[in-house]
Amino acid sequence: MSNGTRKGGTLSPYLFTRYIREMIGAIVDSSIGCSIVLINVLAYADDLVLIAPSWKELQLLLDILNVQACHYLDWGLTRIKQSQT
């Protein structure tokens, strides 16, 4: 990906709520995180911070995000191809 949305662009909030919400949900549902009260992700605007007690569990959270991102990439490419036909 070479371009994103402009900082402060009107499209940014829509894309965040459309795509990032499910990614955050997948991370929260993983039950991997630091336990005082289980915290594994902080999100504000278009920034995400993953929190894990070890590098191995952090890698698991990154793997979850990767699966989610690939899902949306495949979905987006399929929609683009459909719109071009």
C-alpha cells in the first residue's frame, strides 16, 4: 500500500469504524494480554497499541491482526474486481 487517507480527511473515521472495529474485537476476544484487568489493545483515532506479557503472546496478537488484515484485503480486491466488470 503506497497511499492512505489524508490526515484529518473525512474518509478516515468511516474506514476506522468499518475495518478496525472488527480487528480490535478479534484482539479482545483472544484473551491474550496483561492481567490486572485484561488489557491487550489501546486504540485512539488511527493508532493501535498492542499489550502482551511476553513477546510470544505479542506475536499471537500480531498474527490475529494479520489474519484480519488479509481478510479485508481479499474482500477489498474482490470488490474492486467486481466493480471493474
